Amino acid sequence: LAKVAFQNQTSTQNAIINVAAIGISLNPAQKLAYLVPRKGAICLDISYMGLMHIAQQSGAIKWCQSAIVRRNDQFRREGLDKPPIHIYNDFDTEEQRGDIVGAYVTVKTDDGDYLTHTMRIDAIYSIRDRSEAWKKYKSDNSKKCPWVTDEEQMILKTVVKQAAKYWPRRERLDAAIDHVNTEGEEGINFAAERQQERDVTPAGDEIIKEINDVLIAMDKTWEENLLPVCSQIFRRDIRDSSELTQAEAVKALGFLKKKAAA
């Protein structure tokens, strides 16, 4: 941390400015926020506890609690305006409590009501999979990713960020969430996703026939030879020629012709 801070003093200054602008403490005992090295720069990392602290301090809510639910826990919603019932043995191991099935956050409003937001683990992982930090980790495992080093903390932070959409709006809280989504690369880059949308035009009869002809000439079949390869290349389960897009069929035909010519 000290080495990166010395080498990139501008990023260190920017991180300190973000600390002041958002209004969060770096006291390690409070575990609200940290300065961390990332991509050769110093960045402000706000924990899920930090987000809840800002929500309380800014007056959006009075009280907040977030927790992970495991398969062998007892979890039950009691109603829209009551806190949920979550029962488990504090001294059980993770193996005894079972796999993570979801997470929730409960807040108390100014009116004394309780609001609970729950998320299934598959919904949380769906957000994780679309985050820039996770995408970079999957493309290069040497890169550090908080979803790998601090998975439970990231699960809790995700459910807090989603729940905050239903709380009274506060500028400080909005700024903190925007910071972790953008600077922390924990959010979804919708612009990039729009650019990556693929052409799903179905493959035409003409190119399917051409592929069939090449397969027959090579003494190969769709089921045993081509479809398994297509599933691997296009990274999805393809069980019939009708599931190919026009662009995928063109690539498959080109692949077959190269194999035939080899």
C-alpha cells in the first residue's frame, strides 16, 4: 500500500478527497472503509458496514442489519412491516449450516416500521457475473477480485446496495453506492453490455443445407460431431441445428471446410 501510494500520489490524493466527499471514516476498528491498492493506484473501498453506516448517519434509516442465510438455517418472513425470523446456531460450522442460499437486509424506518429485502444466491451471483471486477478476474485469474478474497462481504454488500433502492434517497448514500459501483468496479457496465449484444438471427435454410452437405461428405453427423463442438465454441448448450444463429452457422461452416481441407 505504501509503495503504491508513493508511486502514484495523485491517486492517493483522489482517494482521500473521496473519503472527505462521501464522509466515511478510515478507522480500521470500525471496518467502514479502507484504502486499497488496485491497478497501480490507491482506491477507496467502502464495506457493506460502511454503506449501512452512511444510510443511518444521513437519516435515510434508523437501524440496519444484513445477514447471510444458509441451507440449514430457519428463515421466515413475518409480514411486510415486521423483521424476519432467522434462527441458527452461532457455534455451528459453515459445513453444518450448509451452503449459502441467499442474504437479506432489514432496516427500521423513521416511522418505526421494518423493511426487509431478500435476495436468492443465484440473483446475487448474476449481479456478480456482470460486474467489471468479476469479468476481469475470469479473463485473468492473476487479477485480485473481492468476490474471491471476501465473498461473504461482497454478498452482503450486494444485498445492501439493492435494498437501498427502496430507502429514502440521500445524496451521501447515493454517492457512496455510485463510487463502489464505478471506481470499485462492483457494478454492471450497462453501456458495455449493450455493445456486446449478439445477433440472434436464426440460421437460414440455405446455410444449414450447406453444412449438411459438408457433414455427409466428411461422414460426420450433427449430433455426434458438430453440435458438441458448437456448444464448446459458442459457450452455450446447443442441441439442434435450429438453435444456431446465422453468424454461428457461418462460423461452423468455415470450421468444417477447414477440417475437410486439412
